Amino acid sequence: MATTTITSVGDTCRSAKAASRALATLDSERKDAALEGIAAALQKHVVEILEANARDRDAARDSGLSAALVDRLTLDEARIDAIVGAVRRIAELPDPVGEVTEGFRLPNGLDVRKLRVPLGVVAVVYEARPGVTIDAAALCLKSGNAVVLRGSAAAAHSGAVLASVAIDAAGRAGLPEGSIAFLSGGGHEQLAELATQTGIVDLIIPRGGEDLKTALEEVATVPVIYAAAGNCHVFVDRSADLEDARAIVVNAKLQRPGVCNAAETLLVHAGVADTFLPGMLRTLHDAGVTLHADERARAAAAGVPVVAATDEDWDREYLGLDLAVAVVDSLGQAIEHINAHGSGHSEAIVTRDTVSARAFELGVDAACVYVNASTRFTDGGEFGMGAEIGNSTQKLHARGPIGLRELCTFKYLVEGAGQIRP
Amino acid sequence: MATTTITSVGDTCRSAKAASRALATLDSERKDAALEGIAAALQKHVVEILEANARDRDAARDSGLSAALVDRLTLDEARIDAIVGAVRRIAELPDPVGEVTEGFRLPNGLDVRKLRVPLGVVAVVYEARPGVTIDAAALCLKSGNAVVLRGSAAAAHSGAVLASVAIDAAGRAGLPEGSIAFLSGGGHEQLAELATQTGIVDLIIPRGGEDLKTALEEVATVPVIYAAAGNCHVFVDRSADLEDARAIVVNAKLQRPGVCNAAETLLVHAGVADTFLPGMLRTLHDAGVTLHADERARAAAAGVPVVAATDEDWDREYLGLDLAVAVVDSLGQAIEHINAHGSGHSEAIVTRDTVSARAFELGVDAACVYVNASTRFTDGGEFGMGAEIGNSTQKLHARGPIGLRELCTFKYLVEGAGQIRP
């Protein structure tokens, strides 16, 4: 296995930049072979990976990390299998590099193609989940980028072993040295150094909580795409199929409450509040959800225990078993509420009315707008992109799942026969 | 004509945000009618526009502005005609909003469409050229965005009259109030206020020099796309058609030296330096170009007066009658020089060799890579996008000309029949 030598952040990034020049011109077969090499190497080193992970978990328990965080940190054979499977799925995806997205001939005969090319060097800064080490590396390599990985101290052992296995396998597959780099967590100074490698690092993607985001916002001069919070809504329209609505709300809230595409607020049209809410709230309450209801939702609760919603509840991403509930008078009011309080992630309407569906689609300003489906589908895997590297709620470059294409920029190739501008 | 009332930057931007919600759902016919209204109104108010421009020019001359800057400031009937023509061409372009760029059905039956939607509020900060007022407004409206215009003090009168004509015409055509806003130049504090309207202004596009860029970089929390400098190269390969090469170099350097897609460095393969350089340098010298040549280019100059290039010359954007000239031993050396010193704008190779052409296209990291054509074609108009709002040398979101599509983001619309995630 590769030995780790201490090098500066600047050296690591410059080495990644040099590697990125070669990676950008590599054909898909070579990249896919490297990914298969990484997958096979992970399977071969399962025991070492699990040992390293056990050390991280012991340290986490000793330092009093919450059970939820320890779970995020945990690898077992099934999870490693899932990581390996994701690498192989990424290898099977079409290569985004070289894809011509537009092409035309100008009146003067110049042939113009706009085609996808790698960004160059992508740095991924993440917390806890050690599997991100491999996900991020695989997505970056497949899209022709060199990747600089910076994990958290909590997953230091797992991350180091996973990265080492990947670096080693990539090298054996003939990828240029520096294609994958791993910085073991070195505090805010290291982060600041990474975030100011202007002209060398082309993009930073943080995967972590608000603290990480704030820390980056303060120092970054390199472009950052924030995989931001999801304050997602389900709006049950007056014309909704209430059975569908019930199933969608349960799914959006409960199928996995700790993720960014889970619902945090339920909006119900006044015309169906009395019919829909009692049963719906009972189901949610029985599933352990604390319901933060506005006055009209409380009035319709029909004895189901709820608490009074505060103004802050409309803006909260609970990431747990809490749900804000409000009754609105109209579709317009629902859209206004969502645009005022939502984080622009995933928003759903349940309706049988085509006019409502279209107005919701046009009016809601979010990455993903759902009609009669759960918000939980916002995911690179679900959207057929392979494993995603995050979800963007910003509007520039990448909005929604960040997959292979979003890890590319493009260039215009213009071919002529001596054309000059008159 | 609309009267101008003093409102705060924050109020102006919030009003633009409200307008942007309505603009985003407006159909093309309505937007195109507003653009035609603006074009007609400009023609009707030519006299007032010219009067205001005369005041700006007088003030500029009094304050000792250079002739080049006064020229940038100047409007005459021909230039106003050109502005009007650009507005009408933008109206005729296809509406980018609603364009489906991808669409697919997921295995679970969900129908996913990725479609272009307006960004929301775009602020354009510009210097000198008063015509940008109208260009920027037309491009933003056509792409469904509200626009906040901030001109420079030097063009205060022209900008105010042009904006006023446009605001008035847009209102008469039924666009929501706040769709176009004009901030008369109010110094750095105003710029800082504009650049920190997080969540309200969705994008700032500066069109100006390095001072403006630096001022924004220091304060902006809102996303910025810098219409950056162009240090463009022409590389004459060993196999080049030297007649084509001569014409392309002359065009790239001399057709309009003051713009970002003009050539600033000429690289010549050592194999043709002695054949090509004497005549080429003579032509450039006779046209008034100061030639900053490296040692080998000086040796090949055959008596044409040149000066010795310094290390700084390779990184300079002269924007005038200067050209750096170097001889390189190989295509690889040329690519390396360009990637080290270029600004990633527009780079050209002149060659008859398909292997060289392909290696240059793959290896050069720039927005636009030309084979056997002048760098001067990097332009939204030339690329068929209509008037451009700038040229981006960054890699995220927009690279190259920023036209209508680049003023959009997108969203995913996902339609189902009650799907939930298993």
C-alpha cells in the first residue's frame, strides 16, 4: 500500500493540477479501468478498512459523539459493498468529457462545437461519512478531474485507508500521480489554505453542516458549490387525491428523516384541511413526529397532540422527527410561503388539477419541483446520474444533484480555414 | 418620461425581486413586445439621448479623460441605430426560458424534465459605454430576469436617459414595475450594498476594468461572473499555411486592438521562425505595433525593430498596439506557455497537421480554442447568441460569451402519479 508522506497543501494541489492536465486528455477506457481497479482493491482490503473504521468508532464513542454521528461514521461489509457497487456503476456511466452539447456552422463557415471538459482540480471537503472518500474520488476521476479529498478528524483512520487503497489502485492502473490526494484533517488553517488556491483548485465542494459552510464562506477565494440545506415542503391542494397525499407526506417525512430532501413543512389547502388533517396528523403523531402546527392546523387536529408553531418553525430544517404544518387559503399562498421560507431544494404539490400543477411548476423557485411524487427522489442515483457528490441549492452552474456533468465545464472548439473577422 | 425618485439600493433590489417572480412566468410574445417598445422608444428619443450624451462628453473632456475613453462614451445616430438593431435582434432570438435541455422517464414512471428558467435578479455594473444600459436590459428581460443597472458616473446623463426611456417603454408594454432599475453611480458604498443583497440579487456581472473587479471581489457575497481579461495567443505551427497565419495574426492583433479577444502574444514554431517572422514582424511594425520579442524571435527579426521581451510581457493584456513574440520548439511547449500565461479566453493555432490541431484542442485550457481562425470571433454576436453581456473566463456556469442561455439557471420538473421512494 502507498505510504503517506507529509506534503504541504500547496504542493498537493499543484501536483493535482499537473495530474489534471493529463487526466483531461485520458480516454474513458483508461479511466474506467482505474475505477474497476479501485473497486477490486477495496474488496481486497475489506479487513483493513473495517479495522481502521473500528478505531474511528472507538474514538468517536470515547469523545461522546452522538449515536447518529457514530452511525454516519460506521462502515460494515454491506456498506463497503455498496461503496464498491457505486464505483462500478460510475464506471459504467457514459463519460461526460467530450460530449458535444451544441454545435453549429457560422455563416462564415466556421464550425463551432461546445463540448464538456473537466474542471481541473476539484477539492471535496467532508465530514463523518468515510464512504464519501471513494464516491467523490470515483466521480471526479470519471469526469477527468484530479481530486483533493479532505475528510474530518472523526473519520481520519477510515478515510486514510480508503484513500490509500484508491491512490494505490489508481497508480497501478496508470493514472498520473497526484490524481487523487488525501489531506488528513488539519483544522481551519488547512481549510483556509485549500480554499485560497486560486488558479490551482478549480472548485471546492463541501459536504457537511453549517459550521463548515460558514468556515468556507469566510475564507474561500476559490469557487465553492455549497451542498446546502433542504427546507422542503409538501403542499396538499384542494383537488388532491388524499390517499396519494397521505402516502407522499409519510414518505417525504419518514422514509429517511435525516436527509436534505425530507419534508420539513406540510401545507394544506383550507378546502381539505378538515378532511385531510385529522387522519394525517394522527398517522404522523403515531410515528413519533412532533407536529408544529399553525392556528388553523391546530383547529383541524381533532385531538391529535400538536404544539403551536413559532415563526422560526417555517424556516427550520429539522432533519428529524419534527414537521411544521400550516393551512393556506390558496395555491398562490402556498407558492408564496414556499418562496419565502424554502431553501430552493425540493418542493412538492399533490393535486389532480392541471392548472394548479402548472402554476406550481412555474411559480416555485427551487431546484426540483414535484407534482404528485415524494420530495425524496431528489438524488443523483435516482435521477440516473450514478452516485452524486452533493445537492446544490444555488442557481449558478449546478442546481440539484451534482453528478458527472456538473463536475465539468466546457469549451468552444472553433475550426476554420483561415477565417478572419471583417 | 418616467421621473426618477431616490430609493435605497435594498428597496430597488427587493422591487426587482418581486418583478422577477412575474417576469419568470411571462410568455415570449409579451417580452418581445416590450423589447420592440423599447427599440421604438429609443428611436423616438434620439435627440434627448444625444443631448444627454453631449453633456457626459463635455464633462469627460473637462475632467481630462483620455480620447479612447471619450470615444467609448460617445453616442451618435449610427451607434444608437446599432443599439436599437441589437434590441430587435434579441427580440427575434428564441426564448431560452422553458427550453428543455434534458428529459427522461425514470424506471418508477416519474417523468423528469430539466428546463431553463430565469436566474431572477441580475445586476450589471458597467463603466463608460452607455449602450450597455440597453444591451444588458434587453438580454435580461428576454431571459425573464429583472435587471438592476449601475452605470458609471462618467456616463451618468446618457445612462439615466437611456434607462428612463427603457423603463417607461417596458411599463407601457405591461412588464411589472421594477423589471428594469437604474442606479446612478454612487461610489463604493453603493456597490458594496448591491454586492451584498444575498438572496435578492442572484448574479452580478461587472463590465469594466481591474479596479471594478477588485472592488467587487473584496465585498461581494452575491455570485459574480467576471467578464475577465483576455491574454490571447496565436501559435503558428511548423506545418502552418503561412499566408493564413499572416492574415490571422494581423486580424487578431490589429482589427480591433482594444478588446479582450485581440491577440497579445504570437508564438512561432522554431521550424518556421526564419521563414515566417521577418515578413510578419515587418508588417506588424509598419502597422505601428511595438514588438516585444524573446531572444530567438529577435534573432529572426532580420532588422525589423523589436524590443527585448521581459518576463512580464508574457502575462500582459496590452489592449493596444503591442505584441509579445516568442519562438517555441514544439507544439507541447506552445500549449505549456499558453496554459501558464494565458487567461483562458481565446487561443488559436494555425496548422495543416490534424495531429497538432487535435492536441492543441485537447491540451489548451481556455473558453474558446481556434484552429485556423482568428481569436476575434469570440463574441456572442458572432456565435449567434445576439448581443452578449460579457465574456467569461471562469469555468463555472458560463465560459465564453454570456448570452441569453447563460443568464438562466434551470430547474427539474418531476411529474408522477403518487410515487414514493421505497
